[in-house]
Amino acid sequence: MQYKGIDIMKFIMALFVVVLHTHPLQTVNAAADFATADVIARAAVPFFFVASGFLLEKQRSAHRGETREILAKYIRKLLVLYCIWTAIYLPVIICSKIIDSEESLIKSILSAVRDFVFAGSYGQLWYLPAVAVGALLVFLLRKYLGEKWTAVILLSLFIMGLLTQSYFGLTIAKLSPDGIIFRGMKAVKKVMVTCRNGVFFGGIFIYMGTWIARCSLEIKRWKAVLGCILSTLLFYMEASYLWRIGSVREKDMYLMLLPTAFFLMMLALHIEARWNTVFLRKMSINIYLVHTAYKFVYRKLIGEDNESGIMLFLFTLALSLLTAYLIELVKRRRGRV
């Protein structure tokens, strides 16, 4: 079954990922920029995780007894895609992480290798191994611990990630630097670089998607719209407060992303289309994968200080759309040969 609403929402969220990484309104209005790039666009990747969990669960339920095969094929596909795009981005990785690095050559190379394993080889590519790890984690927890403990553990991991990211300022104000919790968080940060991964971040959203699919959960369209609006407003209030008090160290994880991603998924399931949306689905992943390359090119052409703004956004978006389209065009022609 094709879920056309998910395809359409994925495409919209892919455009918001470009907004997230270019901050088009930063030089226009600070408040509008914060609302669009640091709040609304922040929900894009959590939605991708939820959609992945939902579709994976639907595929599993349609082919009972083949869960391991389906999961293994899915993870293998993600990791192969990750390696391919890492190779494509290799010149950018070498330039930004080794040539432009202020550290020694050996340390820069080791840092790049560590990033490849734990944090993502470059920019947005972290999402691919994060989905693979998150999907495997959810599968193992559900298999050996059951649904209840899976939810408890994944939510606990997400909260731990929150404490190292957007709630870090509040965390260090309450925890002793010599305590086991604080030292454990420092160790995780040192090894994994960030908690923005499949364990602390993606797992809970993937599980949310599997839960929605398994329960065949549906809510009325107006409730989904209202839920999106209210959760986004609460998300804005949460993010604004944490930024105002100086608590944010990394800005990927917020508590209100949970209901925001949930209601986005509920809304996506209500979206209908009379046309085939497979092309939009493919365009969305292509846009997601290519856009930071054009951001890098723009910065090198215009200058390192131009990391945000409307021109960067338009440059990145236009070339990302064009490249995404050309990738699909090449794939179609190769398929006909």
C-alpha cells in the first residue's frame, strides 16, 4: 500500500531541512528566523524517523515470519547508501575536516573516522546510520523486553540525550560534576560526539511510528491539525525559554518534538492525492542527501561568513531540486536500458 500523504509530507519536510541548514530569514527578522529554522524545521528529521518506523512496521505485518529478513535488508540498504554518499562527499569531508582543521593531520583523520562511526561522516548523513541503529535497537528491545519496557527504555534514553543537549545548562546547574551521571554523560559525549543518533534520538521516534502502525491509530483531521499547531507553539515556548536562559549546548533534541512529530504523522495519514507520489518520495531523500554539498560550495564561493541568509537558501534549494530531479532522471533512463 502506498501512503501518499507520507510521501507528500516527506517532500515538505525535506524542504524544511534546507531551511534548517540555511536560516533564510536570519538577516530579515530574528524572531521569524527562530520560528522557522529553529522550531518548525526542527520537526522534519523526527518526522522522517516516525515515518520510517511506521512503514517498516506495516511491511513487517504484511509479511509475518519474515521480520529478520525485512530488517536485515532495510539496514543493509541504509548502510550501503551511507557508504556511497560518504564517498561522494569525501572531497568535502577532506577539505572541511582535514585540510581546514586546526588540529594535527593524524588527529584530524582520527576525528573524521570517529565521526563516520558515531556522529555521521558529514552533515546530514548521520541520519542514515541513525535509522539503521534505531530500527535494530527497537527490534531487539521489542523482541526481548516487550512493548512496555521498550517504550520506557527508549524514552529514558531520549531524556538522557535532552540533558546533554538543549537542557544541558539546567543539567549542570543541578548535577555534581563529580557525580556518576555527569561523568557518564561526559563519557558518552567524548566517544559518540553527540547524542543525535539512533540510540538517544532516533529510537523513540522509530518506536512511535511502529506503535502508530501496529495500533492502526487514527484521529480526526481537525484534531491532527490542532495538535500540530498546539504542539508547535509549545515547542516554540520550550525552545525560546531554553535559549533565553542559556541552557542549549546542541539544538537537535527538545521534549516537545515528541508530540509535534506524532501529530505531523497523524496529519500525513489524512493527506490524500489522486496522483502518484512516488516521485516526491524519491525527490525528498535526494534533496536531503545533496543539499549540504551546495551549502559548502556557496560558502567557499562567497565566503565563510555567509553561512545563512536568503541567498544561501535560494542557491542551495534551487541546485538541490535540480540535482534531485537529475538523479531520478538518470535512474529512470538506466532502468529502461
